Amino acid sequence: MTPTPDDETPSAPRPPRNRRAAQPRRMRRIVVTVLATGVVGAGGWLATDRSVWHDDASPAASGSGSARHASDGDPAGMNGMSGMNGMSGGAGPNGLGGQARDNGALRRNPAPDSVPNAAALPAPGTLRHAALPGMPDYDPADLYSFDRPGMVSPVIASALARVYVPNTESDTVTVIDPATFHVVETLNVGRQPQHVVPSWDLKTLWVNNDLGNTLTPIDPFTGKQGTPVAVHDPYNLYFTPDGASAVVMASKDMQLVFRDPHTMAVQKTLPVPCSGVNHADFSPDGSYFIVSCEFSGQLLKVDTKNRSLLGVVSLPQRGAMPQDVKISPDGKVFYVADMVANGLWTVDGDAFKVTGLIPTGRGTHGLYVSRDSKTMYVSNRGEGTITLFDFASGKPRAKWELPSGGSPDMGGVSADGKVLWLSGRYNAEVYAISTTDGKLLARIPVGRGPHGLAVYPQPGRYSLGHTGIFR
């Protein structure tokens, strides 16, 4: 079965212009790309979706498809925000558990290990100044060290604990109380809402109404929506680490549009030589970011400060369809989910070179880091599973299977790290999954075509966008 592209609804396919089958146009685009950027990617290897390969010069990219160890789980709690750069202490709401309504257990192999003691978690280490002026200092040993349980910013300490689910085919946002797993409200928004995105300053949630050409703001303190802002083709939304710009992933327009992060006024429009820009993540020092291009099977490298294109790389598999992008805690590897290659591409961001492919499951899609920075939860939309990827070994170590199947897509981890929330794209439902043992806690009916849900609030000093990438 051919995967449905990520920024299309199942019932409304895009015109053929975005299809990789248009080989003559693709060849012309590749030639133009090479001439425009001076970047030529070469490699003497062939990737398939049934094996692991890696560049021997990049040990971080090695891995295997065998899951031999179970999840370490996530810690139950941690002290407040002492030691956070530029912030005072104080913990926000982090108990996003609740009474289970669906007691079906996910099948897994093997049984999980014990949950680590919260006291064993490292505090943020020595911070380093960023290359991007205005970006907060960062911990080079663990980019997610400010995302621990109990480290919710005082800015959003009084925000409502909610899960916001955009329903692309219903033009609504379903609001869930994570403590009870009950739907508490349904918001009518613009046409085809794709993602709910926390702003850089954490004070606003933006609903990306892609075909409605608007962004709907939601106040996380009241849960109420505000007046929509006109923004063309807002398939996805990110924020530069210095907070100076919002970056709209204008997929159909083939543009990255830098905008004022508050008013959304255009600062600069960057045309891109690829089709289907949709997901991204930033380098440790904020100097550049890597973008996936779903329909042309390419990756972009973009200069954050100068808002310019640094390079283009084509993924080495015919029909590649890259999705979510996530950097490793140590900042050495970018992982790119690919729902045609059925795994994770590994990328050396500095050299801008694809170094390997790690199989995870059919329809690899969303990537989410555990609160202890040890595990990345990988949703495999095409087979109804979640792969637990171990950062230390660079290998998958377990796989959880949704009972009775499903289509796990995009989501996030609860503030306390105990629950993984994922939308069920083709099943009009949301899954709440225990990160301790992989048990399905709830299967919650929502609108049609649920996509990039946001769990809020979450720990972190600021948001880089998407459904919640926090630093």
C-alpha cells in the first residue's frame, strides 16, 4: 500500500505536481538545485527498507533492527527548575495520568525494565553560549536537559493541562483532559488544521489551518481561541531558537516563510527547490536547521541567522518520503523518519551527509524524546506500532503494538514523562500509552483525520515549534 502523504487528508489527494513519479521535472529540479547551491551529494551505497547500513566513518549511525531490550520507562518526577538558565524555581502541573478506560495491553517483546529513580537523572550540565545571538545558552551534553519532569516554566505554570487534537477532515480541535481521558471541548477552527504549535515564548498555541490560510491562536491559560491570523499555506510552524522569527513550512508554495513570531508579519520569504517542506529541527548552537521535503525525498540545510539555503541532499532511496526530524541529545545525529523507507535516516548535520538507515517499522512517522533523554519513541503509522529507539546504542530495543491495531501519527510526551500521546490518523482516535510498560491507557474518539496533537504544558524554557520541541 502506498502511504498517504503526511500533509494530505486521506480523502483529498494532492495534484500530481507533488508526486515523485514526475521524473523529468524532478531531474530538472535536481539540476537546478546543484547549480543554485553548489552542493552535490554523492554516495557509493544503496539503501533498502530491509537492512541497516551506515557510513563506517560515522559510528553514531550504526544500528540493527533487532529489539532486544525493553524500555527503561520515564521518571515519575524531579525537583523544580533550580539551575535553569535565566529562570527562577517552581514547578508547573506535571501529573498527566488518570484512570484508565481501556485496559488492553500493548504486546511487546521483551518485558520492560524497572523505571529509573528520578534522583539518578542528571541536572543540566555546563552551559555553552550559542552561535546564534539571542539564543539561550544550551547544554552540549544533553540538548533536552531542561525538559525533565518538574521543569515546567513559571511562564506557563498555571496553564490548563490539556491535549489539543487538530482534526484535518473535521476542521476542529478536540480538547482532552489528560487526567480523566475525557473530551472537554471541541473548537471550530479553519479548514484542514494540521498541527497545534506552542509559541517560542510558550504563551500561545497556534492551530495551523493549512487550507484555510490562517493560524488560530489558543490561550493555554483559558483554553479559548482568539481571532485567526491570515497566513498563507501554514502546513507546519517552527520558531528560531533566538525567538526572533516564526518559520512557516509553506508546503504547497514551496517556501519557508520567516515571520514575526507575534504578529506573523512577513520578514523574509525563502523559496526552496523541493516539494513538500514539512518538518525540521535545529543544530545545538542554533546556527542552522535541517528540513524534510516529503514529496521530493530531499533534505534542506538552512542558515538560521541569514535565512538562506546552505544545501540540498536527496535521500538515497527511490520514492523516499521523509517526515519528522529530531536531533540526538548529544547533538551529533539528526534522525529523519521516512514512511516509505520504513525507518530512520541518520544525518551528519555539520557535514550535511546522510550516514545510514535504521529500520523501525512500516510507515515511520513521528519522533518523540523521553523525559530522561534515553529513548526516542518512533510511531510507525502503517503498522500500528511504536518503536523504542535507544540513543546510547543507536539501535531499536523494543516495539509496542497497539491492541486491535491503529494508525499512530503525531503527538508528544506528558509533562511527567509517564504518558505518550499520539493521534490515530486514520481511525479518528487518540492513544494514551504508558511509557513505563507500553500499556494502552485509553483510546479516545475524536474528529476525523486527527494529526499533530499538542500535549500542554510541557517542561522547557522555550519552544522550537511543531507539536512541542522544547529546549
